[in-house]
Amino acid sequence: MSRILTVTLNPALDLTTGVARLEEGHKMRCTPPQTDPGGGGANVSRAIRKLGGASEAFICTGAPLGLTYRERFEAGGLPAIWHDCGVPTRQSIAVHDHATGGQYRFVMPGEPWGEPVWQGALAALTQAMRPGDLVVLSGSQPPGVPEDFPRRLCAHAGRVGAKVIVDTSGRPLEVAAQPNTGAYVLRMDHYEGMELMGWTEFGPSEAEALARELVARGAAEIAIVTLGGDGAWAATAEEAWRCAPPAVEVLSTTGAGDSFVAALAIGLSERRAFEDTIAFAVAAAADAVTTAGTDLCTLEGTLEKLARVTRERL
């Protein structure tokens, strides 16, 4: 079994509150706020714990909010390696409109990182990696971090003897999707796939074609494209599968991607059969959308849905 090391370069202290009704220009009284440690890698570690797995989180923080972030994360009992990058940790705000049931999310960009900051983070992360690790790079990058950071991380991991799951977006994804980046897994949703390829339409045939194309061009050993309730298309050089979730009532799509990556990492770490790993990830994402707000998947719900995931070899 491989150690799972999640990476959060751009964490956010998530503040969630609610109002009776959103009204422009009015002073709206909020419900007592809830604060949670957010960010792609941190959420993946939280989901891994919920699924019965274990991981260690590498998280970059900076005062003053970074201190509160660390307190909230450690309260969950999750092991972490803390890197003080010297740049203040950002905050995000989610507001529930109780009149309509809608949720509005405001995500702050965070302060830019200079080269010494990101070089220092990369050096600390390389030191934290061990041979055989499965490293999960998930979430956005702080401003100022080079677009080819995933490629650089993969190169460092390769020298250590670790493998990297890349789950990012925008220009870093475009760079990571180029040939010979060294990624073990490249995962994206259909919106990111459309942007990457410049397509105006995206359905099952495009998802399969993109997964196969990414492997063929050498972008990753495993490529995975998710298409919401239609499931996931996953390819290696030897095989390709589509796994589709059962129909569920969607309460919130927040956390579905992180739950997918968490279950994927567990399956790969335990060296489960490829189709079993993808089915487990699809089930975790399907369970996550049935939970409210920013809640993630549960083990009980994931296993129940796993029994109803359909699998098709392509």
C-alpha cells in the first residue's frame, strides 16, 4: 500500500453563513458563521478519512488566517505537514439564501507568490515525499506560481520515486496535458475538458476520445474525464472503462470532485483492479452530491452506491 500525500498550495478558510433572503442594498442579518479548512488537497484528505483511508496533507499557510486554518484542520485529527509560506492564507465565503435555497460562493484570489516562495514550497514538498508515495496535487494555484508547476512537481517526484495525481484547471491543466509531463494520473471534468480542447460540445464520445488522446500523447499513464451524472471515462495504454453512477437526488455538487479523487487515490494506493478503482471513485462522487452544502462523501453511502454503479469496458 502506498502512502497518500495530498498537496494544498492555495488553501482557503471557508466561512459559511445564511440570510433570510438576498436583497440588493439591504443590510442582511446572517446566521452564525461556520468556518472550515478548505482547498483541494485538504478536502481530498478529509474525504479519504471519511472513506476509511489514511493520508498526510502538505499545506501551505500564512498568518494571520493561516493560524485559524491550522487549528480547524487539526481539530479533525488529520495528520499534516505545515509549510509556512509567509503569504497570508485567503478566505472564501458561502452564503445560503434561505428563501430560494440557493448558495452563493465568493472566492478570494489570495496574494501573489514570488519565485522564492514557490521555490521554497516545492523544495519543502520534495523533502516531504518518500519513495512509493502517491502524491495528490489538487486545487488551484496561488497567483505567481508558474503554470508548469505540476510538471516541475512530477519531475521532482520521479526523482524521489513517487507518483503524482494531477487534478487542476486552467493554464496549469493545459501545460500538464502536454506530452511527457510525467504525471501518473490526469483527472478533469467535462468543463475543463471543453476548455482544454476548445470544443463547444462535450458528451460521452468526446469524454472517451479525450481520455484516450491524453494517454496516447503521453500526458499521463491514466487519464480520467468525468461527465457529471453520466459517470467517468478512464483510459490507460492497455484498457479503457466507463463507469456510471446510479440516479440520485442532487443536493449540492460541492465536494463531488474531491470525493472522486479521494476514492481514486485509495483504490490506486491499495492496488485494486482498475475498473474497481474507477467504480469506487464514481460511487464516492455520487454520494457526495446527496449531502448538503460542503459536506463530502460517506463510507456507508459510497458502498451502497458502489453496488449500483454500472461498468462498461470500451
